[in-house]
Amino acid sequence: MWFMGLVAGVMMGMLVQSFTAAIWLGLLGIAAGAAYGARLREKEASAAAAAAPATLPVSEAALRAQVRELQQQVTQLTHRVGLLEQARGEAPTAAQQRPTPPLTDTVATPPRPVPARAATAATTVAPLPEARSPSTNVPAQADAPALQAAGPAPVPAAMPAPAPQARPTARAMVAEPPVAPLEDAAEPARPAVPPAVQVPLRDRLPTPLAKLIFGGNTLVKLGVLILFLGLAFLLRYTAERVTVPVELRYAGVALVGTGLLVGGWLLRLRRQTYALILQGAGIGVLYLTTLAAMKLNGLLPPAPGLGFLFAVAVLSAALAVLQNAPILAIVAALEGFAAPALASTGGSPPAPLFAYLLVLDLGIFAIAHFKAWRVLNLIGFAGTFTLASGWAHRNYSDADYGVTQAFLVVFFLLFAFIGLLFARRTLRDMPAEDAAPLVQRATDTLRRVGRVDSALTFGLPMAAFGLQYAMVREAAFGPAFAALGFAAFYLALARLVLSTQPRGLALLAEAYVIVGVIFINLAIPLGLEGRWSGATWAIEAAGMYWLGQRQGRVYARLFAFLVLGGAIVQLLRDTGIADASQPALLQGSLIGPLMVAAGALFMWRALRRAALPDGWEAGLGAALPWVGVAALTMLPWQVLAPRWAASATGLMAVGVFAVARRFGLRPLLPIVRALQALAVLAFLATVQWGAPDTAALAGGWQGMVAAVLVAAALLLPALWPGQAQPSGVGPAAAPARSPAQVVAVLAGVALLHLAMLFGMDWRHAALIWPFTALLVMHLALRRDHPPLAAMAAGLYALAALLFLGTGGPGSAAQAGDGLRAFAHLGFWTPLALGLTALTAGDWLRAAAHRVAAAHRVDPQQPVQSGTVANAWTAAPFVQWPAPLAALAGWLLALDGEILRLLAVHGQDAYRASATVGVTLLTSALATWIAVRRDWRQLGLTTLATLPALMASAAVAVAHSRGLDSPYQPFAALGWLAWPLALLWHLTLLRLQRCWREAADLTPWHLAGAWFFLLLATREGQWQLGRLSGLPDGLDGWSLLGWVLVPAAVLWALCAPGLARAWPLNEQRRTYVEVALAPVAACLLAWAWVTNVASPGDATPLPFVPLLNPLELGQWFVLLALLRWWAALPDGSAVRQPPRFLQPVAALTGLALLTGMALRACHHYAGVAWRADALYASWLAQATLSILWALLGVLSMVVGNRRGRRSLWIGGAALLGLVVVKLFFVELANHGGLFRIVSFIGVGALLLLVGYFAPVPAAREPAGDGKATS
């Protein structure tokens, strides 16, 4: 069946002329055919199993299971018969004279599952025939149930073996009182339980996986797959050259659609759902076929195509009405409205399009008369006005006014009555009952509201008025009269509904009244000026709300809110941005904001007096004070300059806050915060940068005064008496502050600092702000104000950024060459930063110590914010930044000035030594202060000494590369600076034990060892490289310099005498195992790399094999590595087992000997030191062959004498490598085939091989048990 699926899928792909489709459809066909075939085979197998006789041949495993099951059943039956006879009082037989063991002892294992073929042979024990004995009182009716309960249940063929369970004993199987078992001396022996049958792997795997692996011929399957791919390539090749006429394709697809449509119509009475699906598919096929013929290939002109599309839509509508199928009507409507857009050619007169839409809408109107299909009405409304709007947007002109106006009126009336028809058919069937309970009437009202088509009721007038406005907007008072006309129509329609229609349509009439009132209010701005219309609406809203509240009419109050919203929108439209000649930012009428503010505040006052519960009205009323204050806020922006308007806004916030505090109006407090935020943002928007060499900000004293006013507007409400409430913990507790107060205080402090910039530049601000930040920190500690402390930290950070942004230490702008030493801003600014940070850090340290002392009074009570003054200072993130910033500022000041002076006097060579000296001095001073002040954080910051030294060395290396001179650590007093650095590093590590555990200092021991070893290595390489004149070359002396110091250190640290000295006695694992492990790896890598890359020049000495700098260094490295490995403890994670070390050492030695031989050929025979030259040299090849052969023979001899098989095998492998090298060093081969031929050919060959020579079966293991040699 899978082959049939393959053929069908490929044929379908050929019909669409797509190779990809043919491949995928072919694969899907294979899957579908295989699934269908498997299902047929399962059905055939089940039918054959049902009809097969019980004597079908079975497998050996099945027979064994069947025999075991029968033996168990015979044993059980024998035991039960004896028990029954004993219970009836009959004489025991010879087989029953011995005690019968329990059934659980007789049957040791549960019966294993019987295969399906053997299941038919399994039988169950039937109840014994009724046999009564005169000597027993046990009724015969009690025997059969007992036997049925004791009999084993038949085992299903395909179920797994159940878990062993205890079977009922003989006493439990008899209904009467138990009888003692009798002895039976002649009981036959129990049958032995046969051994468990080994289930093969094929039977243990799932069936699909077993069929995939073991089923059939795997080679044939693979051949079919490859052959299929080859044929697919061939089909693609054929499909590209064989085509089907396009007309024939369209005709075939249209015929399929017609067949689906006819079939669905014929099946409409028997299977309606299935028939509707077929009809919908047929209509879709016809519709898409027509569109494709029109748009893609141009087979149909637009006019006939549109007619055919219309006919398909009419047919769909007719089928929908005849079968009461809304889905078909919806499909027809969508098709009908989509046809003009799809068949459009660009420009067309309005009459044909509108006539076509009118026909469709009349059909929808007719359907609406009989069916209440809301979706269909919405599709007609949306389609009509969408197409009409699209046409008007592209093609409308004044010449088309008459036709367009007439059709617009017709469409509007048509859909208005369609909505009325829908409501009449739905609402009149749900009359309201006045006598019903309130809950039921409310529920009925909600249900009736859902029956009103709100899209047509409210959306239709909006859409129609939008088109009407576009046509009459140029006429005098045209939009206003149009709005009045719409209002009159809907009010008349509401009157008509109330007077002529049932009472159930009262809800629709109310909706029409709302639409009419909306258009009446819309006519006011369309006929009057904006400023007067907005003011009129605001006053109208206030009066309407007051009347609605007096009369208790919810709709009136809701509409008052809507009118007020319109007044706000009109006010915003009337207000604009003033031109550049006006000092104010906004321009507009002053009466509008006053009226809107008066109306909103009046409505808010009335709402507060009413004390309404929470609901929609309370939610809208909460926005009224915002509207009123916002309208008043617009006034200063219309009469004052922006900078002073921002200040006036801030002062207005103070006034609103005073009113709120005086009359207890808490809803005004968020407005105060909003006004403050507006004042701050507006003032910041007016800030402008100053000119160079002047104040940072332009504006002078005016900008400073404005900033101070805005800051006062923030600070006064925050510091108002009674604002901060005590927390109630104690005299040391801080007052409780709201987030708004905290933000206001921080913003006020920031604005005060910003005011300074109107009178100074950035460089002086960077110098002054650290001291003001220190003052703010002092106030924060005095008032226990954590946010204010964070503000001080932010000001300090900003000052530091300003200093760095204006050039930093030593810049030309701050510290020119003509300035005196230590007498300019480039030095004093970072020094001020460092000293202020050190002072603030000491204050924070003292506060934290006081907190700790208070905590030690009651150690069980945790310190919380508010219980002890400045409890927040004990946090680590508070204590750490100050000492770090102090050290950074100090280093920037001192190191920057020293480097500047060195550059001025032309002593750049001493930069590294000077930086190291400053670092050591700073570290020593910080350590002394930390010990004296008991300052743990400052003491721990000295751990940055080592990273600072590393940075100094890195800068020195980068600077030397810029000067094209390699860095020498001991040059320019480096011989003094770096040894002192090593001495202070070790001393500092011992002092750090006052603040850290010794184990925590391991990373610093490790990094220091690597760093200073690297410096010493560079110095040694420099000194040895000078012998050849190429300090950084690939000669033997330069390369030896890189490893001489590390190998010597590796050798020395493994000495037993140093193990008792500090720091090895405390950190031996750190230095010997962890620190030296990467050193050892680098040394080993150096030996391999230099063995390949360097020819080993020994200038000025002659080259002598083994006795040259490079090879001496290589062998010294190898010996040092062996010594280090021997010094490692046995339990070390770095120490590798001998089975790993010995091959590595052997390969390294072989590589070194090979390099020695090749370098001898290079120096003595003139062979170039290049891979291709050495490879092409017969002398080099012969030398390697002889050397490797000698090494191989030597390894075999030693291995044989010492009985080491691995060494003998290694030698033999080396000899084999020599043989391979002699015969196969220059051989190569290449080839290729075409794609289609290869796929088809390989596939055919696999088929032939799979047919004539399939995979042989696995052989059974030999059972004689003899060992083979």
C-alpha cells in the first residue's frame, strides 16, 4: 500500500508542477499508504485468529509456556479434588494420605503469559458435576461456587505476567467448617518448574521499532529510499519540460468545485453538516478559481468576472436561506463585498459600484426580514461603507455629489431599518414584566441590551456622518446642518418606535434619543467658534449634572461627564503653541480655562456633597479636581515666560497644598505632586548650556532665582509642620516619611545644586560639590535619612564624573605644562574627592560601630531600620563605597600629578617605578589608618594593591610598545621598586589575617606568585636575549630566557627545605599544586612549540646537538617537570597516574629527539627549516627512519627484557609507523559521479544486493565450551 501512496503523491505533485510538492506529497503518500496497509493487515490478522483452529502450529517458547500452564492447572485440580472429597467425608485415596501443602507452596511462580496462538489451547476448569454423599451435610450447591472461586482465571494472550500474589489456601476454599488435612504417602512428586525462557531482544522491543530494525530486508528498504530520491530528481527534470494547458487546469479545478457543490446539495437531507461543508468548499473553489482566472492569468475580463462572482454570491445566499444555514449567507456576503475590490481596475464611476452594493444590501434587507442573523447585517454594513469610503477617498469629486448623496441617504436609511428589523425580531419576543422581582428585571434588561445591534445603532450614524461631513465641509454651516438633520432623524425615529412598536423596543428608542442628543451637541462646535463652544459646554455640563443629581437621573449625569469631556477637547483644540515673538509658551483664550475649571470644580463639589458610593460616577468624579487644577495651570503658561511659568506652577502647588491641608481635601495631594513634577520638568526644559569659559548654564541670576523657587516649591510641602510622623519606637527612631516627601526633598536638594551652575563652570562644580555632598551626608546622619545619604553619594559620584569628563588628572585643560606643581584643579579636585570620601567613610564607620554597640546590648534582637538611629549604616553596600572612592581619589591626585611632572621633564622611563611607589605608599597609609581606626573595610581595600601593581605593569608594557622598545622590568629604578613590591605584598598578606581568614587569601597568594614570576621571567628573557642581539627573536638564547626562571622556580619550590618556611608551610597546596600546575603546562607547551618552530641558533656559539641553549633548555624543562610531578602528594588532584604520565613523557622525548635530528640536518646539511623542505629532504627522511627504527628496536628489547608488554607494543607500533612512512608518504587519490545516475544506480544495486544476498542471520554461540585460540 505504501507504493500506491507514493505513486499517488508524486502524481499530485506533478499536477501542480512543483518538485518540492512532489517530494512532500510522495512522502505523505508513503506514510498514509503504510498506515492504511498496517490497518488492513491488523484486521486480516484478527479475522484469521478468530477463525483459526486450536491446532495451529506454535513456536517453541509458546509450547513451553503452554505445557507449564497445563502442569500447574493439573496440580491445582488434583489438590482441589482431594479437598472436596475430604469435605464430603469420603475415604481418602492413596494420593491424599500425606499432608497436602498449601497451594502457595505448590505453585511457586505465577503462570507466564501465553502467546496469542497458544491462547486458544488454554482451558479453564469447569465446575464439577453435582455429586452428593449420604455421609456429608455439605450441599452440592456450595461446591460449584467454591470451585469457581478457586479456579484460576484464564490468562489473556497479550497481557504481561502479573506480580506474584498469595493464593487462598485449601481452608479458605471450602464453605463449611475446615477439616484437618489427611496424609497421603503415595502423593506423586511435584513437577519441577522449568527454567525461565530467555526472551529475545526482538520480542522485548516495541512492535514498530522491532519491525523497523528486524522486519524485512534493511538493504531493500534503503535501496527503495535512495531509488525514490533518484526517481524524484528524474520526475523534476521531466516536470520542467512537460506542461499542461492553463485553461485545462482551471477547468479541472472548477469542475471539482461544481462536483463538491452538487454533492453537498444531494446530501443535504441525509447528512446536513457534511453537506454544508461540501457546499462551502465548492463555493470557495468556484470563487477562488474565478479570481485566479481574472487576476493571475487574465483568462476572464473584469466585467464578466464580476458578474460571475455576483452569481456565486447570489447562489450562496439562496442556498443559505433554503437550508437555514447562516454560514453560507456569511460566506456569500463576504464573497459579494470582496468581489468589487478584487475585480477593480483602478478608476470607475460611482453609479455601477453603488448600484452593485445596493443590490447586495437589498438582499441582506430581505434576509433580515425573515432571519435575525446579526453577523450578516454587520458584514453588509462594514462592507458597504468600507467600499464606499475607499472609492470616495480615491475618486470623489464635486461632480459626483448628486449621485453620491442619493446613494448615501439610501444606504443610511436601509441599514437603519435593518437594525430596527433585527431589534423587532429579537426584543418583542422578550417582553419586560413589571411585577417581576428586581433581580429578574435587571437580568432581563441585560439580556435585552445584548439584543440591540449596537454596531448599527451607534456605528451607522458615525460612519454615515463621517462621509456626509466629507461632502459638505466646504459649505457654510454645512456640517452643522448635517448634524442637526441626523439629530432630527433619530429623534423622529425614536418617536416612531415608541408610538408604533411594541413596548419591548423601548430600549432601542432610548438609544436613538441618545444618538440624537449627541448630534445636537455636535452641532454646537460645528456652528460656533471653538473657544465659546468649549466654555458653553463646560457651563452646560455643570448645570446638567446639578439637574441630574436633583432629579436622580443617571443618564443626565453621565451625559454631563461626556459634555465636559467635549469641553476639555475643545479647550485643547483652541489652545496652541505661541510663535517665537510671544514670550509665553501657549496662546489661547483665558476665558476657556477659567470656565472649564469652574465647571469641573463645581461638579466635584456637588459630587462630594452627594457622597455617592463607589462606582462609575465616583471613578469619573475623581478626575474632576485634576481637570479643574489643570485648566487653572494653563493660565501662567499663557501669560509668563516658560522659566517663570514653571516657577509659578511650583508656587501653585504650594497653594493647592495649603488648601488641601486647611480643608482636609486629601484628593488634592496627588495633584500637588503632579504640579511639582510639572514644575521641575518644565524648568529643566528651559535650561540651556552656557558658552565656553562661562557658567555651565545660561541665565545668570534669573535662572538661579527660578531654580531656587522651584526647589522651595518642593521643599516647603515636604517640610510642612506635622508632615513627618514619629514611628513610635523611641527617641532615637527616625520619623516616618512618605515616598512623596522623600522624592520632594531629594529633588529640592538637586535643584539647589543645579542653581549653582548658573554662576560657575563644571570644573569648579566638580571641586565644590564633594564638600556639599559631605554636608548633605552630615545632615542625613543627623536626621537618620537614608535617601538623603543616597543623594549625597549621588552628588559625589556626579562630581567625580564631572572631573573625569572635563579631562581628569594631567589634562591640558586643567594642568598645563606651565602650571606649578600641586597647585591646580587637576590635583586638588581628585584630592578633594578622596579626602571627602575618606571623611564620609569614617563617619559611616563610626555610625555602624554605634549600631553594633546597640545591637550587642540585646544580641537576640535584630537591628531594624527605625529601632536604632542610622541602622542602615551597618549594611555592607553602605560601608564599602567610601573607602574605595577615597583610595581612587588619592591615587588619581598623587599618581596623576607625578606622571604629569615626569612627562613635563621628559622622564617617562620612570613612569612604572613612580606608579609602583605611589601604590605602595598609598597601601601602607591605608593599612596604618585601618589599624588605628579599626576600619575593616579600609583594611580590606588594601587587597587591591596587587591588582594595582598588575595594572601598573600592564600600562608600562603598553607604553613601551608605543615607544617601540620592549619593556624591561628592572630598568629605571625597577630593580628597587619591584623587589619592594614583592616584599610589601608578602607583608600585606600576613597583615590581612587581622581582617580575613588565611584560607580566604588564597587567590592573592596565587595571583601574586604568577605575577611576580612573570616579571622575573621577562627580566631573565631580556638578559639572555641580549647575548644574540635579538631579545624577542626565535633564537636559542631568547627562547631559553622564557623558561630558565620558571623551570628554576619549579625546581626550587619542590625542595624539601623550603616546605617549612612561610608561606609554603601555610599555603603549600596553593603554591606547589595550584600555582605551578599552569606553569608546568606552559613549560610543556613551550617544549613542544619551540621544538617545531625554532631552528635552535646558538649564536655566537656554534651549534652542537644537545649542547645548545634551546635543547639544553628543553631537557632541563623535562627534568624539572618530572621532579615537580614526583614532589606532588599522592592524593593531589593535579598528580596524574603513571599510565597517563608515561605515554606523555615518551611522546615528548620522542618529539625532542626528532627535533634534535632535524635541527642537525638543518645546521650540518643546509636543509631549510621549513616543513616542505624537511619533508622533501631524503637525508632528513632517512635520518628519521633510522632514528625511529633504533628507538623502536630499543623499546622492544627493553620491554622484552623487563617484561613490559606496553613498552614492547609501543616499539612495534613505532616500527610499523616507519614501514608505513616508507611506502605511503606520497600517495593520494580523488574521484566523483553525477547526482541522478548515482542515486538511481546505487539504489538499483542495493535492491539487487538485498535480493540476491540479504543480511545473513546471526549464528548461535558454540556450545562445546572449548576455548579457541
